[in-house]
Amino acid sequence: MHRGYTCFLAPLLALALSSTFVNAQIDTARRTGGMLVGVQAWTFSRFNVMEAIEKTAAAGAKDIELFPGQQLGPEFPGVGVGPDMGQAAKDALQRQLKKFGVNVTAYGVTGIDKDESKARKLFAWAKSLGIGILNTESTDAIDTMDKMVEEFNIRVGFHDHPKQANPSYRMWDPNYVFELVKNHDKRIGSCADTGHWVRSGVKPIDALRALHGRVVACHLKDLNEFSPEGHDVPFGTGVSDVKAILDELHREGFRGSVSVEYEYNMDASLVEVAQCIGFVRGYCLGHGYN
């Protein structure tokens, strides 16, 4: 009896192991310096999702981070990206992703509800699209996130906007974010927005070190100056020290998503975005990061 089952199961086991190996090869091929380097769709927020996917591919990226509410396209008027988009819209989204060879690695910045049933709907939708990271600022839901990341194996990154006049806003401070996440599931960490750190007067390299390796995602930017009015420039031409950022992420063994988020010249930024993608790849390959 056991021998018969063994003969029956052996081919299935071999197939499963082979599929796992192939999937691992595909995942490795998508990475640059161990990271998934793509585009935050907000970069192309003047366009619909279908156009943002096409532009992401044209910039030389294989990964995209979608954001809530961006309109899908003319075939689905009024339909934005999110867990309420409906099956037909989701199918159309997946066809567009496949057409241009782009994967959805992350989604945000999104709210995450404290209510487990509502949070589960978001996580289940993300899982169905192969999304591995949800970026948020919903600090009040962190205990619920512990349960969701365990159930779905999806990471959560706490995103930072710039320092504000309202003293109750603390997400810009990496020390606050580290204190927030340090006693929670290690799949919960920071979505490091380097441009917003610069706008807050914080050097990105100092912020990364203050997080002690608890970075799960990055919105990578290089700004022209250290000020609230600073704007995006091609990587390596600004004050953010993108080289030092990449060195530190490599030192920490970072394996998350790096989303180029370019919020300048937004009607015609494709060339600059492609330069940013090329800079990350060139720097990582030039330094033997893998």
C-alpha cells in the first residue's frame, strides 16, 4: 500500500519541486541587486492604469506598485484599482500586465482597517494579484496587520510623508517608525520614501540606519535640494545620495521592492524615469550586487 502511494506521489513531488525551482529562477531574474526595481504608478498618475503599465515597461521596468483609486481605463469608466474593482476589471488589468511583462509587486499608499474582516478583503485581493507588499500609514491597525501578514504572508510597509506643521504627524521620523514596528511581526516595517525624508530635512542614509533593517519597501527619489520645496531629478544628480542608499540597502540584505516615484514633469517624465531605472541597475551591477 505505502509503496503504491510512493510510486503515485513521486512524479507529483518531482513536478512540485521543479515548479518551485522554475519560480525561484523567474524571481531571481526579475531582481537587481536582490531588489525588485520598478515604478510607483503615482509617477504616471496623470494617466490611467493601462497607460501607466505601458509606460512602466517603456521605462525598462518589470515591476509596478499600484496606488488606490487610479482609474483603470476607458473601458471601465469610474473604476479604480482596489479590492472593489470587480472581476472583469481585474481580468483586464491582468491581461495588460501580461501583455507588457509587468508584475504588481506592491500596492499603496492604502488604508488598512482595524476590523479583521475588512482588512482580510484587502489582503485577499492583493494575494490574488500576486502583490507581496502593502504600504500604508494606518498605525491604529498594526495589531490586525500582525494577524494578516501571518495569514497571507504579505508584508506591510509604513510610509512617510514630509514633516508637517501638525505635531501629531510623526511618520516622517524613522525613529518613530522603528519604535512602532520593532515588537511586531518582522514582515511589518518601513516603506522608506527617501524624497519625503529629504523634504523633512532628514538624510536618507541616516534614516535607513535608524530603522535597523526594518525596511520592506522603498519609494526611491533623488531631490534637487534639502527643503520642503525640493523636486525630483534623475538619480545621481541630486542631494539624496542614491549611491549610499543602494549601498546601505545591499548591506542590510534588502529583498523588497524599490519603486521609482518621480513627481516632477509628470506629463512627460518617461525619459527621466528610464534614467532612474537605468541608474539603479547600472550601479548595482557595477558593484557586483546580486
